[in-house]
Amino acid sequence: MTGLDSPGARLLIERGLEGSAYTRWIGTRLRSFAAGTVEIELDLRPDLTQHHGQAHGAVIGYLADTVSAWAAASMVGDVVTSEYKLNFLAPARGELLWARGEVLRAGKRQVVVRSDVYAQASGQETHVATALATITPIGDRA
């Protein structure tokens, strides 16, 4: 899959990590990076859980949204999310949450990305959510 030059795209994503107070606060880390495919992770802390002790749905949504945008950015540069549809598949319990975003199609006006979110508990992974996102390239319009 073609995309931005790898160092330039990775730098864009690393700036996103550093430049967003929310992303820093929640503890997002870049797990892996390739043109069209990005993985991120964060530690599941008690302050990110809901009343049943599992990850709050907003945290799952954040991971799906962020990894989708960053996968798209690896192909087309700076982006914003236009929309995403999220399906919760299982409760997210454990020590670690991680997500993978994969570009399905990168066009001039939109990028379609599939993302999957996983929870890791005692070395066991559970697929907890899947999403389909439409991401809009914005170039230098931010």
C-alpha cells in the first residue's frame, strides 16, 4: 500500500500524540506503524472504567476513532474524522487496551478505515469492538 513517506507520516502521528492533551492524559502509545496500518495501546486504569469495572465505552470509541484517523493520516497526511460506526462485541476488561486501524480505501476526498479494539487480561486477548470510519483529508487547512 502506498502512502506518505514513512518518516513523514510517522512524524505526523507522533506530533498528534504529543500535541493532544487528551491523548497524553489517557496515555496513548504508538504500538506499530506502517503505511495504511497503525496500532495504538493504552493501560486500562481504574479511572477509565465504568460502574461494572470494564472500560468505559467512550474509551473504546476514542481508540477506534484515533487509530482510524492515524491509519488514514499514514496514507494522506493531516485528517479529521467525518463519522464512524462502532459495534461493541464483548466487555473490555484487563490491563491493556489496544487497537488496529487498517485503510480499506484512500481517495482524494475520503479515506475508509476499519478498526478493531482488543482488551488484554493476563495474556489473553479479547476482541471487544469493531468500527468502520470515514476520514477526511484536510491537508494544511487545520
